[in-house]
Amino acid sequence: MSAQHFDTIIIGAGASGLFCAFQTALFGKSVLVLDHANKAGKKILMSGGGRCNFINTNVGSANFVGENPHFVKSALSRYTSEDFIALVQKHGVAYHEKGRGELFCDNSSKDILNLLLTECQDAGVSIRLNTSITAIHAANTDNNTMPNFTLDVQPKDGKAHSLTCQFLVVATGGLSIPTLGASGFGYQVAQQFGHRIVPTTASLVPFTFTDDTGEMIKSLAGISLDVVAKNARASFALPMLFTHRGLSGPAMLQLSNYWQAGESITINLLPAADVKTLLLTAKKRTPKQRLRTVLADFFPKKLLTAFEAHFWQAHKDTELANIKDETLVSLAETLHAWQIKPAGTEGYRVAEVTRGGVASDDVSGKTMESKLQPNLFFIGEVLDVTGWLGGFNFAWAWASGYACAQSIGMRW
């Protein structure tokens, strides 16, 4: 029996794969999406707390991390936030803006997944789930009249068989949230064809701590505080959340994109105040006050009590008049630049994305095509492109999927 043939096969029924699928099918050619999971778009459904932060209104190359910061520019310029917003409006999806240009569904992430599936259905895309790929063979030809790839596949409930295609698109995502089906299969495909993999780590992920600081942090679980979190490479003025496992919240998740194991991070716990002036002025005007009284307006009571025990235990019951100026200045510096060293992160189990992936130096930033294997493409998170929190990873899924589809479609 001859293998069933498609013009394009896309591996991965996530955001980038589904988007690329219908965009490619609009050129009038056959497209098949394969995924080993039992449902399409699982990660879409859980994104944004179930509301799907599907785009940001202000997307630029500065919002992405990777070895080559310029790699994303071409694709992002060709499919913009406005383009996807127009698609959302076409489908009547209600949405709202939150934070800094972050657009969320009013109702559910299902609205975005249904949008993608509807577009795929209307364009004639075939989607096969519960199907594993056991081998990929290349024909070593760039002839679009002959199959360039043969895929050996094994459906969960069916017989093993082969599929052929002219164009093969890898949209497998990264390693984050393995319970949703994440795997390293895309990296294996890339390596099969000679591509280098930039070492991967969990990213947009909370930090964990194992020392005394960690114990204090755990005791404050549920408290949120506006901070400025930074290291040598990045700085973010956003909320931070204390949890039972460590530090989370937007400030920590964003900084994790720039963090390397073993590094310290610095947190300004009171970015809206000049603590040095505050304390020295209070010492002159109300010398009988305690430190906790002066700082009571800035921290929740439970947080203030914990900080008191951690930062100024020796002076907790001392009147300001009896605390040296240099001690007050030192405390102010600590509150403005609390330096701590995470033991690690919560890992791929809860990470929103994977940092690293297929190196961009052997992939065209304009077409997403491999420079090493003709007609092989990589899109979305499988590449060494990691966006900030706030809809930027979806922006990359749409833009890279569109660039790939245009490249394939223009070849006929």
C-alpha cells in the first residue's frame, strides 16, 4: 500500500502549528497536522489562567531572548499584533486589555483555540491526534514534484503506516509543562538534520530557595508586593508574589528569562520611596519611634514583622534616636537592594516556556526554513526564541507560523 501524501505536514497541534496550518492551506494545498496528544491546543487552554493572553499590543525584538536578538525582526514585521487582533475580531471573540498592552479573552482560552480550529476546518486542514512519529526519512531532493520526506507513524489505536510530504514543519514546542504532552521530540528532529540545540532551561518560572531566606519567604505565602527585580542583564518593575515554594509573580517570571543557575538577583522592596531620607528624617522629627512604625505604611503587617526579624532584629525595639545614622543608611540600602541567591527554579513542571532550543543561526529568519535541509521548517517555541511574559510568546507563534506559511505557499 502506498503512503498517503500531503503537500505539507506539520508536527505539533499547538498555537504555532495550528496557525501555520490554516495559513498554508489557504494557498490551496493539502495540510496535515500530527500530534501525539489526545487534544489539540492543550497549552493554549491553560494559558493566561484560562483566559489566554493571546497577544500584546506592543511587540518588538527587545521583548525576546535568544542567541541572535535580531532573528525575530523579519517575522514580527510581517505579521503584527494588529493582524491577529483583526482575526480575533473577525471571530467575534470578546477581549480586554490588562497591564501593559496584554490582551486577554473575556470568556475563556477556548475562544482562541476554537478560532484556530475553525480556521483550520474552513481551510481544509486535516488534524490527526494520538499519533506518534517513529521515524523521519528525507529524500535528499529539493524537487517539489516528488515527496521530500517520509514519516513513519503509529496511531494510538491503529496500524503503523507511512506518510509523505514535500514540506515538513516542526512546531513541537519546548519542554515546559510535560503533563500537557511537552517533549524534546522537535529537538531530536533538528539534530537528525544537523541542527545545533542551544541548551534548554525552564523559563518564565518561579524561583525556589532552600536557606533561611527561603523559610521566611514561605511564611509569607500569598503576599504580593510591587518591586524592581534585576540582575546584570535585565530589570523589571512589576509585582512579586511570595509562595510556599519561593518567589513568583510577574517580576520573578520575567527575570527568570535572564537568570543563570548560581547567580544572585537584586530586589528593590520599596521602589516608590526614598528609605534613607525617610528614616533619617523620622529620626530627627520623631526620635522615639521604632523602625516598624516608620515603615508600617509601606508593608503589610505580616510582611513587616518578617522583615523586622530578618533585616533589623537587633534594633526592633530600639528608638530611632538610639540607632546610628550609618545603620539606618545600611538598612535603607538593603531594602532598596535586597540581594538573594535562588537555589533554582520550579522547573519545567510549571514553567510557561522553554528558553533555548533550535539555534537560529541555521534557520532563515524570513522563512523559518532550515539552511541545512531544504523544505524543513521550524516555528514557535522549538526555536531559540523566548518571549517575555505578557502575550509575546503567542506573538512569536503567530508571526513565525505566518512567515513559514507564506514561504511554503509562494513556492507553487
